[in-house]
Amino acid sequence: MKILYHHRTASKDGQAVHIEEMIGSLRALGHEVCVVAPGGESAPEEKSTMGNDAGWVHRLRAKLPKALYELLELAYSLVAYRRLAAAARAFGPDVIYERYNLYLLSGLMLKKRLGVPLLLEVNAPLVDERARFGGLALPRLARWAEDTVWRGADAVLPVTKVLGAMVAARGVPAERLVVIPNGINEDHFDAAPSPDEAKRALGWDGALVLGFTGFVRDWHGMDRVIRWMATGAAPANARLLVVGDGPAREDLERLAAELRLGDRVRFTGVVSRDEVPRHVAAFDIALQPAVVAYASPLKLFEYLALGKAIVAPRQPNIEEVLDDELNALLFEPSQAGALEALLARLASDEALRQRLGEGARSTIARLHLTWHGNAERVVALGQSLKAGQGVPGAGKVAEKAAEKAAEKAAAPVAAAASAEDAKA
């Protein structure tokens, strides 16, 4: 197939990982992919970094009035449309694959002009998210834009069933919805060193390493982990490794210093994606202390691929991938001390860590959680749509997920934070 791949993502974080892996997997399957993006397609050596973000975008957003910034976002659709149309004339695509972003109408405009099927990847309900956390000056316009794109796509690909139910509630027919979660590049993680080698490289031989990857934000709850590190429940050899950077780093480092934890807590700062496996390999306990209600956190798949004992909140989107006591320990987010109790339990039970790690490693194959598998599903969807046969496998998200979404999706979205990190 000839796939016209469009996105408006400038950041080099988990979003970029998703983009790069999907494009690479589609090409590895033998399909042609033409990428249209803000700055063009990155060269192979310009791989994304973990725990980084598009700072210039956030600076621009901070300086401009919200209404003006949003109108510029909408106006960008015209710029992007011209690029897409020019690429389509030269490339002759069979399908358009677009990563959804707020006010981005370009893919839909080209679909209507050419009659080429549009597959829309949706990672977050951005109108709700930005209205709650960043603020929207033009909420009616934003809602119109989001509804228009979601309802106009031939296939909508949310990353979780929870998110799929939220999309369905906005008027997208169930027969156009197919859940495709994040995945993993197994070859990339097969090259990871052994845990002992990874710890030795850090100068932490014999340590019990707790770890977190990604763009760390205040709401992630890493302060709870650092405070636990200073209690008697944490073994003397316990260490915390945060792989990445983010707005919460400075406060967390200050907290660790106040608690006199010294080198027991370490931040790597921004690292190349190629370096992530050798850091995660050192983890004995992998942390996902908090997550938005609809996300498919990329870090979870990395933890699973390397067979780590995972601690995560018990909520519907997480339970789409993790099973308590099988491949993770899940805690009630609203229960005081629940996270800390699980940390203490895991820290003192090596056999439990090993059992959960084995369950985690087998999850990737059991649920087919690879980028290669995701690309195969996208190709099958594209071929079916091109042949006029509809969307195979659609409609399933509206079953149990629809019931859960009505009562659980709204509150966690309000309590959690931006999905920009949820992809990281």
C-alpha cells in the first residue's frame, strides 16, 4: 500500500516514539510511507529522546493570548493541507493515516477532496484535556473541530477502550472504532543488558532499583516514592532511578536533598531512546504511580518487554493491559498508603518480583503488543477501507467500556494531567 502519514507533533518524547515506530514498522512490512509533518520527516539518526518535550511550542503558547494561539492552530490546517495535497499529487496514496491533534483538519479536508480513506489515530480527548488543564479560549470552536474530525474519519483508532468509549459518546459510530494500544519494538529491547550489568554500569552493584521513565510531572506522584525511600520500609540498598526530565524534576531533587537521600535518588536527564533499554534493564521495581484515565502509557510496554515487576494504579485503562498479581501489583489510587504498601511488599519479596516479571514478559506475546502487530492491523484496515469493505473488528469498544466511561472517565480526567506524558 501507499500510505500518506500526517502528524503535527514537534516534541521528541513518547509521541515521537509512537510515530517513528509506526512508520518504521509499516515500511518493514513492505509498504510505502510518505510523511508530511512540521519540519519534514526526521532523519534516522535524529531519534526521539526520553523525557524531552517541544519547549518552543510551550514557550509560544505561554506568550500568546490563548484565543490567538488557537486560531493559529486552526490556520495551520490550511498550511498543512497545501503540503498534504502536494504530497498526494506526487505520491498517489491509497490511504491517509493521521495522528489526531486539536484544530487539525487537514487530513479530513484531503479525504473529502480525493475520496481517499482516512485512518485517524487518537491518543487523547484534547478538548476536554486542554479545557481542564491548559485552558481553552474558544471551547465551542475546539469542540466543533474535534467532533468534525472524529466523525469524519473512516476509521478512528483510540489507544484504549476507555478512550474509545469517550469517542463513541461524541457521535462516532461503533463500526468505525478499533482500539490499537501502544506497543513495543522487541528487537530494540532484546539488546538490553542483564540487570546485573545494567546496575554495574550505574555503580549500583547489589542495589534494589526502583525506576521510572518518561517526562516526569507533578501529578505523577514520584514525591510519594521519594518519601517512601526515606522510611524504614525501604531497604538500605534501595535506589531510585528516574530516566528522563520534566517540570517536576527540580522539586523532586530538592525533596530528595531535604530527606538526605544523596545518591540513592538519581535523575538521568534527557536520554536517547536507544539508551532507554539499558537503564530500564536495571529496574527491579518499575513505577507507574499515576496515569490519566484514557491513556496507553508507553512506559508500561517497555517495563513489560524487559520483564519488570510493575506497580500501577487500579483503573480501567491500566487493567486493559495489566492484571493484578499476574504481571503487576495494582493499588487503589484514592487509598492513602496503598502505593507505599505495595512498594514495601515488593522490596521484601524477591520471589514475587521474579514471578511478576515473568508474567510481564509473557504479556507482550499474549496480547500481541508490538509495533509490528499494530502496523499489520493498520494495513488490514486500510486495505479493507480501500476495497469498500468497511472496518473489520470495529464496534467492540462500545461494550463494557461504554458503561465504564460514563461513570469513571470524566472524574479521573479532571484529577489527572496532560496526556502529552501519557504517550511517553
